[in-house]
Amino acid sequence: MSKENITIKDIARELGISPSTVSRALKDHPDISQATRDAVNELADRWNYRPNPIALSLKSGSSKTIGVIIPDVVHYFFSTVISGIEDVLYKRDYNMILCQSNELMEQEVKNIRTLLSSRVDGIMASVTKTTREFGHYRNIIDKNIPLVFFDRAAEELAADSVVIDDEMGAYKAVNHLLRMGKKRIIHLSGPPQLAIARNRRNGFLKAMKEYRLTPSDDDIIKCDDIETAEEIIPELLKRSPLPEAFFAVNDLTAAQTLMIIKRHGLRIPEDIAIVGFTNSQIATLTDPGLTSVDQKGYEMGQIAATLLLERIENPRKPMQNRVITSELVIRGSSSAR
């Protein structure tokens, strides 16, 4: 007999007892004799029996499994979000299926199909940079499966969400640069279709306006990864007069910008200051350390998981859109202290 995909019926047949007796023995039911329980558990262990989670979910109406979709599993911010999610789910005896979209909408669509076929109780997701239509997410809602967005939300959809105060975080960052005497500030921005990118751009503009400064279109440049920074920053350093500061949409772009500036023989922050957004580990590893807006990923993960479990328990609960307060962490890239 093949020992793959062993079922309760296989164990019952081998021991000459009913499947219901096996089921109760595996659950340590007191009505089943200790000798029978021992025999069932010994054979189950020997044959490496594992309950079928889909069958269990069909029977109980709950899989006790949550699906999570992130754009990039190696990104420090998303790894901290996952930690926050896991801590909440673990305490409530839920499992997690983690999917990575790789910033591709097509992969995101496949992730959702996989999670739905796995009969998850709910889904948490952060949309990709390339997602411009949300029918696949609307399908989740139409199936009455709880959905919570974190960090990058689909504003067009009625779903719970938890985000950082992106506009205020960006405002704090740029206001700090302005108080340091930096006025020619360039914003390295994200994709305009993402709410987080638009909100951080708005925060940049708000701070500049308060100082009666009006950035040109050339001062807001789509640049949100290392490769693009390598192409764009050297060209920006040819400007006359030279930019006095960069505010980047994320830490990776900010850190790469810092390295390029140093490569050109310029001093940081005396010649050019830099501020990022995330407060990732890389912010403490650059020289000088990178000033950054703390995105509070762990807290975001905890809140997102809590919102989802509340939605599972109470589907009629009013929609919640939670906003976490950001914090500017000042380091040497913007202050010579």
C-alpha cells in the first residue's frame, strides 16, 4: 500500500475499526478506549498521516488559514509587516499562506486564484506597482471573503485598510530638510498610480509651499529603485546650481543616491542632504546613517491581521481605514550633528 495521501478510511481498514472510531481516537475522545487510541495514533504516526486541510475546512466552514500577498518578500518593510501579521495569527491559532507578486499584476492575479482555491478564511494584500485595475480584488469581495489592504490600498474598493500617514511623513521629512537650510530639493518619487506615491508627493509639495518655494516638474522625478537611481542621479548632479537635497520615496533609492553622490566626491550632508522613507536596516548601515521616515511595518502587520480577524468574526462590522502616525528618524545624511 502506498503511504502517500493516507486517509482515515485507510487506517480504519488496517485496524478493522470504523472511520468514525479512528476520527474520534485521533481527537483523543474519552469514549474510545486507551488501547484503541494508542493503536490509531501509532499507525497514524508510522504512516505519516496528515489531515486534509481542505476537507476539514469543508466540514467546519473554516480553514483557519489566512492568505497574505506582498510585492517583494526580501524588502525589509514587508518582512517586518509579515512578522507583525504572524505574531497575531499565531496567538489565534491561524496559519498563513504567503504569496509574492514580484510587483507584477499578472502574478498578483495568480496569487489570488491560488488563495481562493485553498479556501482561505481571509486575505491581506499590498497591491503591486503595476496594478491599474482591481477586478481580481473585487472578486474577493464579491465572494464575501474578508479582505484587508496594508500599505498600498486600492482606494476604489470598499475594504478595510491600514496605511502610514504618507503625506504627513513626507511633509516631516521635507520640512526637516528646509529647516536645515536646504531649498533646492528634488523628490525621487514612486509610480503615480500608487496612492502612497501621490501622498508622499503631496507632502513634499506642502512643505515646499510653506517656505514659498515652487518646485518645477523637473524637481519631481520617477525614481524608486536602485537601477533607475544609477541612471538618473549622475545626470541630476550635472545641474547648475547643484541640488541641495534629495527626498526619496524609499530607503533603497535613498541609499543608492547617497552612494552615487559620494562617488562624485561630494560631501553628505554639507553639499547634498538625503532623506529616505521606511527606516529600514540599510538606514543604519550607510555612511553617514540615513535619515528616514519610520514606516512602522511591524505595527502595520499587527493591525492588519487584527482587522482581518475581526472582519472574519463579524462580517457586518463597519469598514475601518486605519492610519498609523509616522516618525522621522534623523541621522547624519541630513544633519551634521
